[in-house]
Amino acid sequence: GAPPTRRTEYDEQTPDPTLTHRRDANFACRLGLASVTGVGKEAAQRMVEARGERPFADMVDLIRRTGLTPPQVEALATADAFTGFGFTRREALWHAGFTENEEHLVGATPRVAAPMLPGMDELGLTLADLWATKISPDDHPMSHLRELLSSQGVRATTALTDIEDGRQPQRSG
């Protein structure tokens, strides 16, 4: 393969060669829309094609033009795919219930503001990521249990380096 691209500092004045890649040269991992639970290749392709015709005005426009089902919209909301429209995950999930498709008169769907919803805690975000994409880019799921496990004498793998091969470690604590 090709050698990794040299990283450079972000410069806002640098021309953006594409509309689909980062300009700051930091490395990033991106998942395709089809990798979101329940979305699939066909729906992902419809979203890409519709976006190619013109940008989506809002979440309702995306749903109308792509024919996404409510479970697909909920999965995308859980995967945090609607931040571009200014929604948190919980707000996007709220709005997923107010869908409009080509059978509805344009603009006939009520635009009900989401109630004041508390933000998701770190565990909730990790669980949402795991459900929606099967990976957690921010935290390892065990990090949320480490304190409890340690209090029960369960050692972290990093603490096992001083244990002799073939020996069972004594419970700590």
C-alpha cells in the first residue's frame, strides 16, 4: 500500500480539495452508512444518491427523499448521524418519530420541538455506539466497569504482568 499521508497542522485558509474529507490532515476512522445497524447497503446508496442531487435541507427532507423506514431513522439517530442538522442523539431520536414520506403532503408533518432532554452520560454514549455500529470509538466498554471490578478483586490485564506463567493470580483487595 501507499505510505501514510504526512500530517500537517490545520489551516482554515487552505483550499478544500473535496467536500468529503478532512482538511486538517488528522487521521480519522469513518464508518459507512451501511454499517449502521438496520440501514443496509440499499438505503445507504439511496442516501448517497439523493445527497448527490442536492444537499438535504433537514432530517425530514432526508427521510422523504430516501424512503427510510422509522427503524432506519432511529438507528441513524442512535449512531449520531444527525448532528449536521443540529440534533443531539436524543433529539434526533425524538424527531425520528415524526417522519414524512412521499405519500404525505410536503410540510404536513408537524415539527414538534423536542422536550428538554438530558444529555447522554458516557455509558449511554458507549452503549449507543455499540448498538448502532458495533464499535465504540471513545471508550472501551470495560472502562465503565473497571472501578466495580477492581472493588471485587478482579485485576485489570495491565496488572497481570507480574503474575508467573501458569499461576492463577490471588484476588486483590
